[in-house]
Amino acid sequence: MIASAGRRPLIDRMLGAALLEPETYQEAALAPSTRVHAALIVGISAAAAGLGGLSGGFTGLVLGSLAAIFGWGLYCFAVSWAATNHFGVPRTAANWGATWRTLALASSPRVFLVLSFIPTIGFLVGLAVHAWVLITTVFAVRLALDLETRPAIATAVIGLLPMLLVWALVAALV
């Protein structure tokens, strides 16, 4: 599994993460070589969020993309904070690397935010995508930080709240 970490195509990793394949998350947690794909997933999902904001014109595109990156950063910080301060996960560089890489993969469903520009259902698409991301985040946190299910759910909710707040603020502005 880890021996092939550098050779797995990006789309396979994204699909594996979205479909909750444990090997995908374990690979990201254990193999630092997956960081390029993790960063690409964040960039692709930010671009998708920006394109989904096109109904607000160029401003929607720019604010949507920037908010997606900023929200993802807050999401990572909040997950790390909750795990270390409330659930006893040790604060180490290895844990931080595993956390951000697996959370990047957990963000794979955010590519569907590109559909949030559709009138009437765009808001529902955004809610569905973020619910999916909540599920992938619970899965990622359980594997990367070795948490039980309840603490993983609490950590995921704490992590997703700042991202949703940024998303809601941008939606209100655009």
C-alpha cells in the first residue's frame, strides 16, 4: 500500500477518499509523499467552489475560491485544536502532517461545489457537499488521529463549523 503511494493517480485518491476507502486515508496519513496530491485536491476544490460562485460574477469566482482556501485552513486548524486540546492527541509534527493530508483528501467531495451555481438548488448542493465532507472528515480523523467514533464526530463538527461560517459569509456577500 505505502510502497505505491507516489504512483497512485490523483483521481483514484479523490475517489477513494470520497467513497471512504480506508487504504486511501491510511496512505495519506502514513506517506508524506502524498502531500502534493493533498495540496492539489485543496486547490481543485477551491477552484470548484469559485466556479460554483459564478452566479455572483467575477466577485463570486474570486471570493468563492479564496473563501474555500481560507475555510479549509480554518478547518484544519480547528480539527487539530480539538483533537489535541480535548481528546488527548499528542501535538507532533507527524500528527499535523497526517492531519492536513487526510483532511485534504476528506475535502474531495468539495469538487461538486462547482454545481452550486445552479439556481434554486445551488444552496442544497452546497449543504449536501458539506454533509458529505463531514462524513469523510469523521472517517479521516478516526484513521489519522486514532480517535474513537464519538470523539472523531465531535472533532469533525468542530472543524467544519469555521468552514461553514466562511462559506455562509461569502454566500451572503455574493
